[in-house]
Amino acid sequence: MFPRTSASAAAVAVLLFSAAPAAAVPFFSAAPAAAVTVDPAAASLPAAQWSVSPASSAGPDGRISLRHTIDPGAGVDDAIAVSNLGTDSVTYVVAPGDGVVGDSGAFDIAAGDPQDSGAWITVGGLDAGAVTVAPGETRVLPVRIDVPDGATPGDHPAGIVVGVTRSSDGVAVTNRVGVRVHLQVAGDIVPALRVDDIAATFTPSWIPFAPGVLRVETRVENSGNVRLGALAAVSGTGVDAASLAGDPAELLPGDTATLVTETSAWPIFALVGTTTVRPVVLGDDPISAPALVEQGFTTAAVSWSGLAVLMVAAGAIVAVVIGRRRGRRAGRRGADAAASAGAGAATSESAERVEAGAR
């Protein structure tokens, strides 16, 4: 997620986006990261406690994020508050960055130097990118966002992270807390989702002809220029209609996500169904959700255990039929042999009578 803080020590980087003053509870971020070596000693390191939140000049103001719509070539002033909730003076590194959504769906800050909106953000009140805060103190840092001329309309997600690195027994653990920046460049706003691909598979039950499990993977792309959430539902002949449970997947402009829906379905040899993707407006975004997106799918749905039962039954029936036919043929052959023997005896008796008369 973030560059390692030490070249000689094992490093563990953790991040939490928080708006309300609270202890910084670290968790592993979902964004791609360089592999790190985790030493068991890291678990025993004392966690630094601090909070970061949107602020006015007087301190934290209750907002959960920095949210601005700015014209290309214009700018806006804001602020964040860094509160040291611990008992020691701490120097925190403060850095803006581009916003991304990781594979698990968690919002994060891209590693490396910002290439988009993170580069438009300047945080004041720092000394070489850091600020020292005394225990129990809250420092308000001015934030300036300047949108360049020619910036494309739509969402340009970003964030500001405040972190500290602590070492113990050769292990460096970096904890970072962040404030999300919802930054939108004014202009033609186009919310849109599209379905890129659907993969449907059917897993039959071991019980003959019982319903199996239908798994539908729907790959969705945000083809618009503002973030949207996405939920999926499946329906069709022989399909137990079902919707994707849980929170909607968040897709930033240009992002893709795979929505997985599982439900029961009957083994009717071929399932023909429909995936319906519902766009969802997230948070306080001032947009209208676009129309539902629908796309059909077809997949084989065979009860192999049922086919095995049918094959065994068919084999038994065939065996019975063949046995009966053979029995009938044997009976006919016996009757024909008896008839032939009777006819031969009668012919012999007639011949004997003729011969006796001749004498």
C-alpha cells in the first residue's frame, strides 16, 4: 500500500480512514502493496493513538470527509485537524494522495507520488512534510485544493493520510489514519454502469434431480465519470430469484468489479436467466442513479446423479425386454422342434403302412 519506511527492518503498513476523534485502530489495507515480512514482535508494539478529521479554523467540525465541487482552474481552502490522543509527543508525517478502491472494496490511497487529484492538494503548517503534536493537543492544518485548467469533469477521489512509524526489535510498523477527499470537477456529469461479462456455472446436487447451486459472476464497469455503487440480482426459468446481499460495491470512474450471486436452481439441462445490475448512489453524492442494466446468460444444468439413475433404470428395462424376447424366441424354437418331430413321426408311420400293404 505504502512505501516501506525502513530499508533494514521488516515493515508493516496499516491504514484507517476516520473522521471522528478516536483511537487509531489499524487494519491491513486492500490496495496492492510490496511484500513485507511480518515479525511476531510487531503485535507487541504499542499502538499510537491519534485522530484526523475535517476541520474549521476552530477545530474538528463534525464532517466525515472533505467534499468539494470545483471548476477547472479554480481552487478552494479547507482544513484538517490532527489530535494526539496519547501521552507522548509524536511527530506525524502528512501526505495527500490519489484515491483508489482495493480488491476487497476498501477505499485506499495509491502508493507512490500522486498523479491525479492528490497532486492538487497542499497541506500547510508542516515542517518537511511532518507535524509534531503534543499529548492532548489538536493541531489544525490548512488545506488548499487547486484544480488545473483542462481537468476532466467528474470525480477525482483523493485523501490525506497522517501516519507515524514505530520500531521494536528490528520491526518497523507504520500506522496511518486518513481523511477522504470527495473532489469533483464541475462540468458534464455522467453516471453510468455497464456489464462487461457474465460467467454462469451450475453445480448439481448429489441427490438425483434435486436443485443445485447456480453461481453467476457479473463483471461491471463504471463507464461514467462519477463513483457509483452496484448491486446484482439473478432470475430465470428454474432459477430461485436472488439479489446480491450486503453493501453495494463501490466503483470509481473507470473501475471494474465482479459481483458474485449464488442461488438454487433446478437441473433442467439448460438454465436461461438474466442478471440485473442496479446502480446505487453512495453517501451524499448529488447525482441520480442511472437505469438498471440487464444482460442474459445461459448455462448447462444437468443432474449427473439423476442421469446415472436413469441410465441404470434404462439398463434394467432393456435387460428385462431382452430377456423376455429371448424367452419368447426359445419357446418358439421349442414349439417348432416339437412340431417338426411330430411331423417326422407321422411321415414314418405312413411309410410303414404303405410298405405293409404292398406286401
